[in-house]
Amino acid sequence: MVPSFLSLLSLALALLPSEVVGVSGPSLTDHPTPSRIRERAATCTPTSAGRASVDDTPTIVSSFKQCGKGGVIVFPKGVTYMLRTQLSFSGCAGCEVRFDGRLKASDDLSYWNNTRYMVEVRGVKGAKIHSPLGTGELDGNGQAAWDRFGAHGDLRRPTLFTVEGSTDIHVSDLRLKNAQNVFVDIGSKSSQVSFSNMKLTALSKTQYRPRNTDGFDIGDSEHTTLSDIYIQNEDDCVAFKPGCNYVTVQNITCQGSHGLSVGSLGKKPGATDTVQNVYVKNAIMRNATKAAGIKTYPGGANHGTAVVRNVTWDGVQVDNCDAAFELDTCYNEDAEYCRQNPTSAAITDIYVKNFSGTTSKRYAPTTGSVFCAGQGDDCQLKFEKWTVKSAGGDGKLLCHNIAADVLGVDCVEADPFA
């Protein structure tokens, strides 16, 4: 006789330990169902009107209000959003922005004149802004502004993207193009800000150049990181501005810029501008006015002073730059003023290491200059493995108020005001 299913089940249960099948043992109903189940992050996709005459900023702001608190905002590939007014990411808190589409600013100069920014991240704690597909683009549409400024010089142009008073901000895999003025400004006590895998380009189609298009201005902030960046512009590639502290720049290529620059510092009377703890590693500098350097205003009643401490450039390839390195303590004043009013800036623990390549013919055979305002502890620079040559042959480094054995490399004494 074949045993029934119920009899077999009873036999199996009898063979199990009592604590498994016993009345006193735990059961599924003994584990309470969680009172709250974590919901999937809210996702918003702003709509685009698809017309250059319509401002898409309001719909984007609405998406941040709806999904900005821990949610995801998606800008799809192939969709263009028109910015006719300023855009703020202030609704973001621990949010993710998947930025595979395109934001394009209008060329309405009557609106943008005297505005500070086009896109702003202000007072945000935690944001990941990236392009998973690598197609994300922020277009400042700067040609009209460059033309007007070049012809008349009467515009106050906005920064394309600014980070102010924010922490834990990470931007990656985006392209920024044709900023009217500065591309990216970081300041107002921001911290833990990073940009990686970025491409920034400003290319004019007319005789008017894209002037003042700094790549990154890093001001009042701490712990800023730039990595794997390409910049083609016409002003400082990266400028280390007053208040910046703990900055790392690694693997950067700069085309046609004014270099990796500390400053300018000490402009405002009565003020002390400070830049400290900056480390630059592996830079390719092409066709720049200088590859790297420090620029401070002179002293006197018209200006303040500066402190520059613990700054290192390590591994800089110089390709047709007018100068490989410059310490300029007479910025934006004439020689006679600077002779009468030398800077009181303290410039210490500065390291210029592993510079190689060739400068242009512009100052040949000079490859750079280190002009200290005075001798002593307030001008401490050290060169290591400097092999830069001038176009057509060996180069020479000019110096003033600092000896070659202190500098660590042969230099030729020169009058900076001659």
C-alpha cells in the first residue's frame, strides 16, 4: 500500500528537532513587520519646451523641489534645456543629478549683464552631479558676450558655474563650453568639493577672444580636488585665489591659458590674502603665457599684502609656453611704483619640481623668472630637477634677491624693473 502524502509529511515532521516544530519554537509571525519600509529614491525628469525662446529654468527648479531631497534628477541624453534666467541647485540635499542632456544659456546680454552666475550650487550639503553616459554639456553660449566685451568692454559677465557655501559636492564627466567669463568658481567657505573627468573649452569664431575665461577659480574653501581635467581657454587655467586651503590638482592639461597661478593677491588696501597647502601633480601646459607662477601686487597705500605657504608644482611638461615659471611681485603696476613700494608678502615653502620641456621664442633664451621683493625668510622657493630649455637652445632662469644655491638651480641676476 502506497503511503499517503499526509502520512509522509507527518513522519518528516516527527523526525525534526522539537525546537523547530514545537509549539514553543519561533515562527514567522513572531518577527514584527517593519513599521517603515525604505522607499526608492524619488526620480524627476524636467520637461523641455524645445524652443530657444522659452525659459526651462522654472521646470528644472520644480524638479529640484520635488526630488531634490535625497532623490534623482535626470536630464536625458539628446534633450536641450534653455536657460534664459539663473538656475539654482539649492533645492538639492543629498541628491543625484544625472546630467546626460544639455543646458544652454541664452545670449541675452541685457539679462546676463551684471549677474554673478548662470548656474549656482549654494548652501548644498551633498550632491553628485555627473553624466553616466559622458554626454552632459553646459553651454554658456558666450560668443555674443565676447564680441560685445571685445568691442566695447562694458559688460559685467557672469560665472558659468559657481559653488558657494556648500559641502560634499562631486561633479564629473561633464563638458563645459563657451563661458562668458569664468567657467567655475568655488568659494564662500565650501569644502569637500571635487571635479573629475571634465573638459572645458572656450573657442571664439570671430576676431574677439574669449577673455577672462578662467577655468577654475578656487577661493575661500578647503579640501578641493581637481583630477583628469582638460581646459582650453584664455586666462588662468586654474587660479588659486584668496582663502583657498588644501587643494589638490592632478592630471591636468591646459591649452592656451595663463597657467596654473597663485593669485593675484594683495590687491585690496589693508587686507591680507592667504593661499596655502596647494599640491599640483602632473600637468601638461601648452601655448600658455606661463606654465605656473605666483603673482602679488606690490605694497604701498594702494594695496594690501599676502601670505603664500606650502605650494608645490610637481611634474609639469612645458610645451611652447612663453615662460615656464614666474614669481611676479609687481603685478598690475608700473616699475617705478613697485620700486618705491615693494610687496611685504610672505612667500614660503614653495617647491617647483620636475619641470621639463621647451618654452616659446617670445622671451628666448629666458625660460622664467623668480623676482623676490627682498632677501630673507619671506621669499623661500626651491627648484628641483628643472630641465626646461628655450626654443632654439639652452635657456636661462632670471632671479633677483635670491641666490642660486638657495633656489637650487642656476639663475642669472636681473633687475626686474629694468
